Amino acid sequence: MLESERRCLGGTFDRAATAYREARPGYPSALFALLVDRCGLGSGSAVLEIGAGAGQATIPMLDLGARVSAIEPGAAMVRELLARTAGYRLAIVETTFEDALVPEASFDIVASATAFHWVDPAVGVRKAAQALRDFGWLAVWSNVYGDPERPDPFHEAIQPLLRSYAPELSRPEVPRPEEVPRPEEGNDCSDFDEAEEHVFQWEATHNPDQIRALFSTFSPWIALPVERREQLLDALHALARDEFEGRVVRPYRTVIQLRQRTAR
């Protein structure tokens, strides 16, 4: 992704902050169990979260007892996060990771959930390494809305709609929403051991309203002209209601990469 495209698309999510909170699914409990077992996530652990969004990953980490410092650039997202985490001990900084003042060697885990691909590759891994204590962990994961290893009838059914309303979304070079994170791409990873990757396969069931809201949170869809986007979302809702009888089951994947920081 070009840097100009990254900045443009990465700035779209704040327009859909409420839908993001309501419609974006969270992450498998097995992923957080992995963070507990492998990275020491839990009571007293200090976590820096990059791109907290509406808290889909933040709240489970807080529930496990972690002390989370969240970085989130969107003002509307910050409002959603504050509303959802009332009563928690959470520090939130409204800025980008690139611009954030991050104390060095202060965190046990730097975590980023479906957000690290929006960070400038020249900054992301290097700045995470600076923030981590020796032998701390960089944990980068993302939900992938679809699974090439399993049938996905709804994905196939929406292709004619894309070709009709937004052909730019059906081009082969346009990735499906939220690419699998690859923090090593374009980065100097010399401060980390080799990455280990884990994949969690799961399913989610959506009604037509949830389908419409979910797709309204994907950055390429947000970036569409309003009239075309609304027509496409309405067509998606009708498809889920009529052809899938109001119940869409989709195969999803969550892919996480873990890297342990070496000693300074």
C-alpha cells in the first residue's frame, strides 16, 4: 500500500466510529489465552496498544488485569472507547503512533489489533522496539473477513453487487478488508527474534442489519462516494435478508504474529 493511500484510508474510520463499536466483532478468546501463556499478559503487565479503535481488544486485556496505555488517532473513536471503558483504569492518548511520545523501555507488550498496517512501516517496528522492555513482546494481529480454506457463499454472492455498484472494490489488486499483518515488511527487525505466527479459525453469524453495519466500517467502503456507498450497503442488506433468509454465517480467521524483543 502506498503511503498516501495508507494515510487516506487510515483516516476514514472515525466517520464510522459508532458502527465500528456496534458491528466489528472482537477476537477469539484463544488469542488472549495465547497472550497470557506466551507473553505474560495479565495482572500488572504494562501494555501499549496501537490503534485501540472502539476497544475490541482493549477491554479483554483490561479484564485480564493489564495496565493498558492506548493510542488512538480518531476523536470519535476515542469517545466510543471512553464510553465503553468507564470504570477501567485506562490511559488514552489521541494521536497517531508515529506522533506519540512513547517512553522507552516501559512496556511488557506492544499490541496492535487490526491496526498495525496503518502505521508507517518506517516507524512501526522500530518505535515498538524502543517502547518495549528487554524480552518484551510485539503482538500484532488482525481479523480477516473470510477464509480461503473454507467456503464463503456470502462473499461469492456479493461479487455481482460490487461489479454493479463499485467495480473498484472487486479488482484483484484490492485486498479483502484488513490485510493480514506483516510487521517485518519494510522494517528493520534486528531488535527482535524471529516471528512466530498463529492462526485461529472461527465463524460469525450476522443478521442483515449487522451485515450492513459491518461492511460500512471497512475503509475502502467508507471512502466511496456517499450515494454509491449507501446504495451498495442497501443492496447488501437486501441480499442478506432475501437470499440468506436473514442469517449470514461467514468463516473468519484471526492471524497473530509475535516477536520477542532481544536484550539491549
